[in-house]
Amino acid sequence: MNVHAESDNGISHYKVFYEEGMLGGWPANHGIWIWDNEILTGFAKGYHKDLGPERHSIDRDTTELHLLARSLDGGKTWSIEDPGKMTGALVVPDHGGYHGQIRSDVAPRSLRICDEGIHFAHPNFALTARMSDIHAGLSRFWYSYDRGHHWIGPCKIPNFGTPGTAARTDYIINDNQNAMLFVTAAKSNGREGRPMMIQTMDGGREWVFRSWIGPEPDGFSIMPASVRLSENELLVTVRRREGFKRYISAYLSTDNGSTWSHVNDPVEDAGIGNPPAMLLLKDGRIGLVYGHRRDHGSSLYITFSSDSGRTWGDAIELRGGDGAGRDVGYPRMVQRPDGKLVIVYYWNHSLQESATPYRYIAATIVDPDKL
């Protein structure tokens, strides 16, 4: 179902995935990729079950699928793909029923040594990472040379002496053999988490630990979103929790990821908490999108920086006031050739008595020049 609502303020909303009785969630865990006006994103599909306001509304006794959605028209209409059913790709065999049960209709691929050399600069390249646990699990990645139609992997992401990792999809490609992965690792007590940067210089044959991004927190610092600002400057934003405070912090590296310094907190209040999606725009600004999750009605916001993340403008509401409950967000973002932003996330209208409460995958297309 591809239903949309358009307005004159440069913001349009579309449905990527909706299915009666089901839910779609967590695009930030899976990733998003763009080639001209072709966009691919990943998400999870499961059976809807109301488990109360403080838990995800998924039936944990049934199967959770990791699917893909593809748009060929810049994010307006979408088709759904199941690479696991076709080839066993992207199937995680041991995620421990975190959201739902592992699928039993296909045999997952065996973990392999990826020593053939990955061509990161291939024009149709995509890479996605998967975790087996939010705390101290095993992480894997797959990669594709044909825009996500076929996937190679799974390839193991090392733990680097930590209790384990919980990788989502965030990476920077430097050249054909050189890439950086930004991964959440478990803290020393085995709980989530703190971000680290790892790097390969030989096409993925060997990954080396480069740096921790910030000190080990008392709460957590997870789900990094990165951009390259210059030859030596990198900016990373992370989802933070300390006590009752949920916010987003920014860290800057001026030595290509060897060391990091805390710059600021672009989002000082993220409600119940949500990860950032961050992008370096064609005009040089940085865009940061996040969901502000509230019990009484959630919103999707964007904020911009015109000075490489040193300062941020006021948050602009892209979506809100439509009865969205607290279980929303987890965005990913790309920019089309025409300059418009396509933001993919999950949404619901569970606070409206007349609305179907099932969570669905949504896309918001934004003209940043009209905000």
C-alpha cells in the first residue's frame, strides 16, 4: 500500500510497508542506500501484539523477518523483497528472539571468512550489518555488488576483546579497499553499550580496532551515525541514555578517527529515546533526523548545522500531531539527485481510537530549501 499526503511546505509522507495484522520496524538497524532515484532500505516485519506501552508491539512467540523495500521513483512507491526466502541471505540464526523468533522456513548461511577482497567503491555496492543481541552478541555483515539483489556473506565482525558487539548499519567508504565501520560494543559489564570505530585497509580481509568514540558511559552510548567532513575530519552522533535523560551527542575527530572529542548535544531531549540519522547535504549543511518518542504523541524532527556540527539550528517538526504512540522512529536518510531528502522510519497512530494501530514503515520526502 503506497498512500501519501502532500503539502506545500516541502514535506510529503508515504507508506513504504503496511500489512493488516503485522508491523514493520527499525530501519536504522538495517540501513538505507541510494543510486540516482533508486532507493533500498531494510526493516523488520513481525506479527502485531500489544504488550503494553513500554514494550514493542510485536508477538515475540512468532517469526520476525528481515526484509528490504525498494523504490525506483525516489521514494514515492515501494516494493517489498525477502532475500532470506529467496537465497537465505540476511537471515540471522541466533538473535535470541529479541523482537520475535528466528525464521525456520529457510536455512541460514554459514558464517564465512571474507578473504576474497571487497570492492567498496563498486558503483552498485551496499553493505548491511546485523546483530544477534543488543548487549554482547556476535555481529555479521553482508555486502552486495548489484544494489541488494544478491548478497555475499555473512562475514564475522570481530569483538576486539569486548564481551560482544551489537552492530547496526553505519559505514564510511574511503576508497576501494579502505572502509570504516561504526559499531556498538558491549561495555565492560556486558551490557549495552559504547561506540567504536573499526577499519579495514585491505578490502575486508582484516579489520582493526581504531578508537572508542567517547568514554564508557554509566548508561549507554549506542547506534552511531557518521559523516565525513573533510580528508581528516569525521563527525559521529550517538543515541545516549543517562538516568532519566535521553538525548543525542556529537563527537568530532580531526585525525581521521584516531581520537574523538565531545562537541555538543544536538538533541538535548529525545523523549523516551531514539537514534539519529545524519547526512552531509550537497549544499554543505549537515542534516540530523530523529524521532521524539512520547506517551502522549510522538514527532519526527530534523535539525541542521552549517558549521560542521559545531552548532545546530532549531529543531523543525516534520511529522506530529497525528496520534503517534511512543513506538516510532529509528530513521535512515538519503538525498536524491534533485536535492530532496528521503527519510525512512517506522510510525503508528495508536493513540487515535479510530486508527489501525499497527506499526508501519513510512517515508517522508523533504525539500530542505523550503524548511
